[in-house]
Amino acid sequence: MRSSNPVFSRRGFSRDNGTAGFTAAPQAGGPAVGTAQGNPYAQGAPANPYATNPYAQQDTQYGAPQAPVRGNVMTMDDVVARTGMTLGLVIAGATVAWVMDLGMGLAIGAALVAMVLGLVQSFKRKPVPAMILAYAAFEGVFLGALSNYVNTYVAEGAAMQAVLGTMAVFVTMLVLYKTRIIRVTQRFTRYLMIATISFLVLTSVNLLFMVFGGGDGLGFRSGGMGILFGVVGVLLGAFFLALDFKQVEDGVAYGAPREESWMAAFGLTMTLVWIYLEMLRLVSILSGDD
């Protein structure tokens, strides 16, 4: 089963063993990862009928999978560094947009550019660092202009509350994932996909009603329904964070190419942007009801 995150739904990030990731992790007491017996991707290991490593180099003479080249595999430090760069550009773009008091017209334009860059990169087989960084910069401009507008005309202090809320969600999900309170399984991923598709369909329908019927559409942007919808949006983003953590963990464990750290950073940035936007909407609704 492919990843529900479009960034990870390319080669390498599949779920065919009941848990999300490259393959099922080795069991306690079993052979160690890195040996021919414990790692089905090591040179000379027998074929595993349930999992394959799309990142393993193929032997040109015999077609046997080779172990990844040491020093050219993704590490957690790589993911942290790339994620820091992309989030840094998001913050920089947001700061510029906020200080320059950019209008919503420019914000929408930046959002469209970011969306196009994000979609193009999501369907590429290899990461393009320049495209990922450009996406982060334009996304930051959009978030900065939108946050400034909300902070000025809708709810003062909403932007800072949304930032703090996003950070709290990230830390909470990281702790829940690391302590294995939340386990990313095939069932978890399937239910998350169903919930996300339903959420997006309802959001699209509400938008159509707003455009053609005026007002608040189906009422998903204010009052009790708006609060409920905002909470659901934040929860979906939080669960996607767990999915991203699992993909990164498996990528590091099974030797994904170092360039894949850019895709990991891209996926994490997209998820955090989702959470921030939903948190900003939720805070705005709650402040407006005071």
C-alpha cells in the first residue's frame, strides 16, 4: 500500500507488511539489521517475497541487491538539517511578508506558486532541492501575509497562538510516536486516508457553496461546526506527522539514498504548514466567539 503522503508515495515508501515504511522492522532477538540474514537488502541476501528495497543497487552481472554505499545514505542528521533549511525559509518568507504588510492579492499569488511547485515536486522521482526551497519561500510569503491579515482584522494574537499550537502538536506527536503509544500500521494509514479524503471532500463542497451561494457555505468556518472542523483538521495533520516520522525512521534504518532527506524535509514541512493553517483557523473562530 502506497503512502498517503504524496511526497512519500513514490518509490521506496510502501506499506506491504502491516506497518508503514520500507519493510517490517526486525523483531527483538532476531538477526541484526545489516546482516545478510536480518537485512533483506544486504548483498547476497535471499529474496524476500514480502518486501523489496527500491534503493538497493543492483549487481549488473547477477542482478543481486547490493548494500548501500557507506556515506551516501540518509541519516537523521541529514533530515534535521534539510528540515531546518526548509522551515527556516518558510519563517523568513513569512517575516518578509509580515513586515512589508503584503496584501492578500500577493498572498494568494504566492500560495498558487507554492501549490504548483509542491505538486510538481511531489510527483518527481527524485528531489530537486532548489524547487523544495522555492516552495518553502513562497509558502512562507503566503503564511506571513495571511497571518498578518488575521492578526490585524480578525483576532489579535492569533498568529502567535497558532505558532505555539503547531509546536505543541509537533512535540506531542513526536513523544507519542517515540514511546510507541501511537503505532503507524496499515489499518492506521487506511483509516487516516479515509478520514482525510472525507475532510477534503467536505471542505471542497463548503467552498463551492460559499462561492455560488455566498455567506459561510455549509457553516464549516464559524460557530460550533467551524470549531469541530478545525479540531478535526488539526488532528488529521497530527496523525500525518506520525506517518512522516515512520517514513523517516524506516528510510534511515534501511539505507535510503542521502538525497531522500530532502523529500523527508519537504513532507514534514507540508504537514506542519497544514497544521498551522488549521490551527490559525481554529484560533480565529474561537477568538471571534468570545
